[in-house]
Amino acid sequence: MPNGYCGRILIVDLTTGRTEAEEPSEAHYRQYLGGWGFIAHELLKRAPKGADAFAPENPLVFATGVATGTPVPGSGRHAVGAKSPLTGGFGEADVGGYWGVELKRAGFDAVIITGKAEAPVVLWIHDGDAEIHDATSLWGLETADVEAALRKELGDPKVRVAQCGIAGENLVRYACVIHDVNRAAGRTGMGAVMGSKRLKAVAVRGTGTIEVADPDMAKEIGGHVTSLEERWADFREHGTGGGILQMDEVGRLPTRNFREGRFEGAEKIAGTTMTERFLIDRDTCYACPIACKRVVESDAEYKVEPAYGGPEYESLASLGSTCGVDHLEAVIYANQLCNAYGLDTISTGVTISWAMECFERGLLTTEDTGGIDLRFGDHVAMTTLVERIARREGFGDVLAEGSLRAARRIGRGTERYAVQVKGQEHPMHDPRYQFSLAIGYATSPTGADHMHNFHDSALGSEEAMARLRPLGVFGEPLDRIGLPPEKIAIAARVIPYQVMKNCVGICMFEPYRVSHHRDIVTAATGWDVTAHELLLIGERALALARLYNAREGFTPADDAHPARFTEPLMLAGEEGASIPQEQVREALDLYYELQGWEKATGAPTRAKLYELGLGWATENLPA
Ligand code: SF4
């Protein structure tokens, strides 16, 4: 077993109640590393072709990365994956905090859960053992109550809990897995998969240690992050929402269902305002000095409890400006509801904003909405709908399907206003401000996602370009507008690099460069990895996820971006850029070629799979 890992993966069948451990080879660990890499491998190997996301056969995978639980800053991350009930394809969401570290301390690098329990259960993992407990009394409870009850029942206040929430129980297609009550593995509906298995929670506790090969090297990496305090001081001060005013100023703050890029209420919902009005403390993840997490409290119009944490940028914008809501306390409360019920804040906010636009255009009426006068800016309507979605009550039952399915059910031309890719709602980064995002959004196997995307607003200087040289990137600085071939070539390097960070299990916000990621893997394992090897790990993980989607029936036609982005972005009355479809099509053709994906099927070519050491996976290629 290599250092940095436990060397064991827990396999659980909820139908039979059997648990067992597998011990992968060192080569397996080095080829897939962790996180997304493990998940994509397991989905192709274990999930029967065509199995529904809610079928017992759909494996739900919790996977740590090689760095998870090592002493380097930002190493508190792990990923959760399964077939997505929102997209019908590769589902994955990563999350920080402490749960993944605790899993490793308990002796497992990953947990793979199949089957379906007869009645609600909790999986209890502790120091090398796993047991399945009855959870009937926890079904229907909010996340903070579940965590408190489990800690009491298991007699240990240090137990870490991941849970599906009421939204997951109700199979809301974008239910998330909530960890530590306020950390969401948010995207692609992993909480609903958990709920479909009647798995209320996975509780973990471990007292083991995670050995690293080179503790001095790990310490040095930590020193690097600490020495750059001036770079992240603002992040610590105001959280990720601290940048809202700057986003608004340049016209890239998603507003009223992405119709506009500037919001007149930006200052009211900014992270700086949250610091002044509601912040009572700052919180952090395992081994991270940055502490960008918020602890907020309020008791005016809405009752906000500190346990559920405060909204990050994505949540402030999706539940705030995207819904036209400038009532910060309501946005914080809606974020709390999402954490208490287990809802992805991005899909929740964007699905509600889709409904608001359709209502204002007369495509929905109060007959559809159950009497709600659903207009942009109405914070009561917004918070009411969050509740109804989680409980699948009234119009909330329609919205619980996600904006694309809801639009297809309603018809009347509403699909045009669903801002989604492959059924997953767009995050809070408008591709009309930085065009390369459109390529990342369209081709991501998970549907629209910003975590494994290419933010080309940072390519405007020589210095920015120089930072990418270890990835083999050379060339002149590039403007954020436009999709020239040079930019697409860079995207083909940067996107797998982002996927690789997920496999390592490291936070994107840490000020690491390519050499640091290489050093993190070496410090943990002792392997003499190169930047090129790490890039291949990202490519491999991405190729497997694309292959899984192709096997499940996805085609290049699914790599489409929403109609909204063919319209000009409105900047306070002025028109900004739109993205011409023709440019996108040409860019996608080149991107496929660079990634080694078939134009006819969207899957990696046979040659690409062999090049990545994935010959075993060729049997999954579409005919
Ligand atoms: S920067 Fe923020 S999200 Fe990342 S590890 Fe630190 S506290 Fe967690």
C-alpha cells in the first residue's frame, strides 16, 4: 500500500446487508489517484448499462483523494459520484470539510454502496469496521437534528455525518449530500441517489493516522500557502461572496435568470455586507488557514441559525441576483433551508429563476404556481418555493424535477428559458464574459459545471500565460472574448488539469501551481510523479466519464449550450457579447480532436483509451 492511502475500499450492499473490503493494487491507485478517477472507474465497472439512476444497481461512491487528510492546506476534500438522476449521465460532486479525512482515519479510501435497504438505514463506519443501523426514527428529520441524534446514539461528539436530507428522501433530482450540516456535495443529485437507496446517512469516525512519505515536503507546501497570506486575506475576511461587487462592476453577475450581468441590488447581497450585518465567526476546512467559510446569525424577518453556515458566492448569486432578490437575510435563510433539507443551491436558485422568467412572460400563471405571484425580486416567493421543492409540495413537485424536465412537462415554449446543459442548471459564471467557459460547460460529462472548467478571463497577461507553461502552454496573451483555436488548445490542457485536482483531493482556492500539485502527490506517496503524469490522470478520469455517458446514450448533440447565451448579455441597459453558435460548433470540433474524442459519438477514440492505459474500457465504446 502506498503512503497517503489506507489501501482499502469498503463495499456495501444495502439489499443483502453485506459489507466487505477490497484492497486495490498500487498501480490502480497511481492510475486513478482518487475522487473523480475512482468514481468513473467504478461506474463503468459496476453499473449495468442503462440502469436507472434510482435503480438499486446504481453504485453510489464516496471517494477521497490521495491528498485527503494529509497535512497540506486544502486537503479536506472528497468526491461523491453515481449515475445522475438530473442528467442521466456521469454524476459527481466534490466537497470540503472533515468527513473525507475521517473516512481515511477510519481505514478506508472510498466506500461503494449498491442495493436498496428495505427500511431507512444509517451506514456506521468506524476504525476498520462497518455496520448498518436502522434509521426509521431519522427519516423526515432536518440535517442538524440527524447529526445531533447520531452523535448521541453513537456516543461520540466527533462522529462526522454525510446525509441525503429530506430532499434526497423525496428524490428531488438535484438533492445534494450534506456533510457536517453545512458542506454540500452539491451537484448532479447525489442526495437523491442516496435517498433512493433509503440510506439516510453515512456516519464515520476513525482514530488512525494517515502516513505520508515526506512530512518535511508537506510542511514546506504548507509554508508556501501561509507565506501568501496577502493573496487570500480578502477571502478570509469576506468569504467567496466578497467578489460580488467586482463581478457586478464588470457585468458578469448572473441576474434575473442570466438575462443581465449587472444587478442593482449587488451591494445589498455582497459578501462585504454579509460580514457587516450577519457574520459572527469564520469557519474552515481541515488543514486550511484561509477559512473562507461563514458563520452567520439573524433573528429579524427570518430566523438564521449559525449551525447551517453562511452562503458562498454561488449561493448568494443563485438565490439572490439570479432570482432578482436583494434581501440578504432571505438569501441567507434560503441557503439555510437548502442545507437543512439537502438541496443544491445552484440548481434550486436557477430552477426558481427559470420559473420566475416564465411567469413574467405569461408562460406560467398562478394556476401553475399554486397561487404564487412568481416575480423576480419576491423573496417570500423564493423562500416558499425552496420549502416546497424539498417537500415536493404543489408547484414544488414540478420544480423538483429540475428546469429542463419541468419545462418539458409544461411545454408552452418554456424550455427556451431553461439555463442548463444536459439538464443541470448553470453555475454563476456567465460564458458571455469569458467564452471558453461555454466549451467547458457544453462538454462536461456532468452538465454545466464551473469546478472543472476553464476561466479564460485570466489569460490577458504574459504572467498569466507563463503560469501555464508547466502544462505545455505557450503563446501570446488572449482576450476573454472569442474562441480562437489557440484558446481551445489551452482549454484542452486546463480542463483535464482541473479534473486532476479533484482526483488529488485538493481545494481549488489554495494558491498552488502545477509544481505544488506534483509535490503534494510526491509528499503523500513518495512516487516520482511528473506534471505530465498528473495531466494524464485528469485526461484519464475525463475520458472515462465521457465514455460512461456515451455508453448511456449521450451523443455530441448533448454538448449544447443554452439558448440564453446566444442572446447578448445586458449590461445595465447596454448590450454586451453573445456567443455565436457557429463559433461554438467550430470550437467544439477542434476541442474533440484535441481531447481524442470521436466526432460521431462524443466518446474517446479507441486509440485514446489505449494511450491512457484504458484498454479494458474499450468494450464500452458505442458501436
Ligand atoms: S479555501 Fe475555503 S473551501 Fe478551500 S479548504 Fe479553505 S476553507 Fe475550505
